[in-house]
Amino acid sequence: MGSPPRLVEVRKNVLKQNDVTARALREQFHSAGVFVVSLVSSPGSGKTMFLEKTLTLLHRNFGVAALVGDLATENDAVRLARSQAPVKQITTGTLCHLEAAMVQRALEGWDLNHLDFLFIENVGNLVCPSSYDLGEDLRLVLISVTEGEDKPLKYPTIFNSADVAVVTKTDLAEAVEFDWHAMDGNIQAVRPGMQVLKVSAKTGEGLAEYLGFLAARLDASRAKTAV
Ligand SMILES: Nc1nc2c(ncn2[C@@H]2O[C@H](COP(=O)(O)OP(=O)(O)OP(=O)(O)O)[C@@H](O)[C@H]2O)c(=O)[nH]1
Ligand SMILES: [Mg+2]
């Protein structure tokens, strides 16, 4: 009885410091004219495969680069680098999310002025990344058809911290008897009005629409900055 809630205090301070760093990053990104997209999801939802396809397709017409977070290994950076885009792995050791300071450190020495898009793949986790602003313009939450339609209801925080939901691995939907109606309903229940994209990185289904969406967001962001 009576001992102060120290853990809560420390957590609040960490989050506050993260917000300060994220704000500085966002200003840096905007002055360089780079549009930053982060990807969050549970492990294995298809972030890296989706991002490798994205980088490969965008690389033809845009300056693109990526950071990718995992507790350990350079595996995802090696996969993403096949796109020919500059890529850096961030290993977090024991942390289940990226923090703004890690992004800031990873970008040291990079000239952002040559970039149109910077992508940040977060550590695979449906809980931890929710509270950490990385200075991104757009946060995508991925959910694969094999994970079950109830995930938005069980993990509402991540859907509330994201801007757009991306349902991945649509090529497997029929095999797992995926219920699109239930998924749409569950996303809208936790986040009314949320935009939902549907993609298969394997077959390419939905990628053209997604790339058009990104290009439009880049244009809108630059038009806003120019005003
Ligand atoms: N059928 C199918 N498989 C996919 C698709 N996208 C990814 N996969 C497979 O799903 C598995 C996980 O994909 P990753 O891209 O590594 O997933 P991730 O979200 O980056 O995983 P972590 O970084 O570990 O969180 C791999 O075996 C991929 O080949 C897809 O669109 N269709
Ligand atoms: Mg990955």
C-alpha cells in the first residue's frame, strides 16, 4: 500500500520522449518531401513480401527506401534489398516494437531529399507498436485472411492507431473459407469508416489499386506542404 506507481511513470516518460522524437522526424520528413508509410501486423501476415513487391514496382518511377524492424536477424532486409532499393535492418533485441529514436539512428547518413517514399516495416506484433509514433504519414495495419476474421475485435488498439487496413494473402481466401463480410463488419465495428484494401503479394491482385492510392497520398501531402 502507498508505494508510488513507478512503472507507469517510466512508461509515460518513454512515450513522451518518443512523441518528441517522432515530431522532429515528421518535420524532417516533410521538409525533405518524403512520404513515410509504416506497416504493422502480427508476425507472418505478409509485411515483407508485400513491401518487397511495393518497392520493386515503385522503384521504376519513384525514389524509395525501407527500414525493417525485427528482434533478430537481417533476413527481412536481405529479402527487401532484392528490390534494389536502399534498405536497413533495425534489430531490437528484446523489444516488440520500433521506437522513433531507432528510426532516427537508422537514418543517420541517409539523404532523404532523393526519396519520394520511405517505408518502415515494424516488428511483427499486434499490440506493442500501437503506442509508438514513428513520425510516419500513413500507418497500414495488415491482416492476412489466414488469421481469422475476429482479429480487429480482439486487437482494436492497433486498428485505431492505423489509418488504413490491408487484408493480405487474398489468394488463400477460398482455401480457408474466409468470410469477407465478417471481416469488413469487424473492421468497421472497431473503426467506423476505415478504408480497407485487399491484396495478394503472391498473385499481384489489388497491387495496382494500392500503388495508385500511395501516389495520390504523396501528391496530396506535397500539395499540402506547398500551401
Ligand atoms: N499465399 C500467399 N502467401 C504469402 C503472401 N504474402 C506472404 N506470404 C507468405 O507468408 C509468409 C510470411 O510472409 P512475410 O512477408 O515474411 O511476413 P511478415 O509479416 O513480414 O513476417 P514478420 O516480419 O516475421 O512479422 C511467407 O511464407 C510468405 O511467403 C501472399 O500474398 N500469398
Ligand atoms: Mg517481415
